[in-house]
Amino acid sequence: MCGRYNIITDAQALYDAYQVEAELAEGRLARYNVAPATDQLVILEEGGRRVARWHRWGLIPHWAKDKTIGYRTINARGESVAAKPAFRAAFRQRRCLVPATGFYEWKVEDGGKQPYLIRPRSGGLFSFAGLWESWTGPEGELRSFTIVTTGPNELMARIHDRMPAIIARAQYARWLDPALQDPAEVQPMIASHPAGELQAIPVGRRINSARNQGPELIEPAGEPLA
């Protein structure tokens, strides 16, 4: 699964990666411990152009009776996403990119669970495969998203049995294209990212609490997995 990630970037880097303008406080976005049920930036196609929008993490289908379903839909399994009632419509028509600079996963070890920060060796932004929805409740429209997951690559298999699906930059336009609605054409884009392009770094257990933020959360607490 993917239950925490970070995004540490600025407006210029977002534009360079996605060719979209984004309104960021003081031109910078620094969220070291992104948790479900919070509003986060996603990239989608809207009216024939690529845009950046704030959506709540935890997808709420348009048919949901209330928004509490979002706590159970922070992730969508890539193997079944085309068939699951909560995700199948979004998979066909409402795909998005979820910008990130790293994600966290916990490895069961003697003495507890050790958190790891997984990020590109080259640094910078990358994109989770995401789906988004619009739900209307008593307070009006609420837009939400989920992160698609897949099986682990060789690196992630040493930590956990799932990982977020990462969309290659060359596939951004295709993933976002709402005219591409055949699941058989979309499904191949959901794949494990090459292990050699990622690194897994142990970090301190302060990341366990979603209340904690700050650059100290990404300081190494040991050597990266070799």
C-alpha cells in the first residue's frame, strides 16, 4: 500500500515537470509527512489543458452516501482497479498524477517496524498513478483522489509486498488523456518502477505520527538498503 508520502518542491519545479501553473504559498510546497484525509496537489486534464488542483486523499465515489468511505479508499489495487465499483469509472475517465518526492513504508524487524523513505536516486519530483472523483454532499462539491498500487520491485520486496504505481514521465500525457478509456490500453502503464532507480533510506520513528512535520523527518537513521 501507500499510506504516507512527501512532496518538497516549488512552483518552478512543478511547472518544469508538468507544464502547469500552481499557486503555492511563498512559491514553495514542503509537506514532509502527507497523510490520508488531507488536501493534496494532483495534476489532471481539464477542458483540454493540464491543471494542478487540490483534492482530498481518499477517493469518494459519486454514488457514496457519505464521505467516510474515503478512509478505506486511499489506495486502489492496480490488478483489480478496472472492475472495482469504487474505482472503475474513475479509471476510465478521471486519472490524475500525484506529485511526490518520496514515500514511506515500514519494514517489520526485531523490535518493531522500521520506517523507510523511498525516493528516486536522482532526486526531484516523480508521479504516482492516481484517480480522482467529484462527490456532492451537504457542504457542496468535494474532490478526492486515490493512489494506485502494484506489486513490489526487487527493492520494495525487502520492505513490503506492495508499492505505489509510478508513471514514467514519457507516459504522463497518455495517463491523463480522458479520451483513452479502454482498460486494456491503460492497464500496462501500471507497473513496478525499476528498482535500480530508487533508494530506500531508514528514517526515524517520528514519521509514525501524522502530526509531525519538518525536514528532520527525512534525515537518514542508518545506511540505505544495498
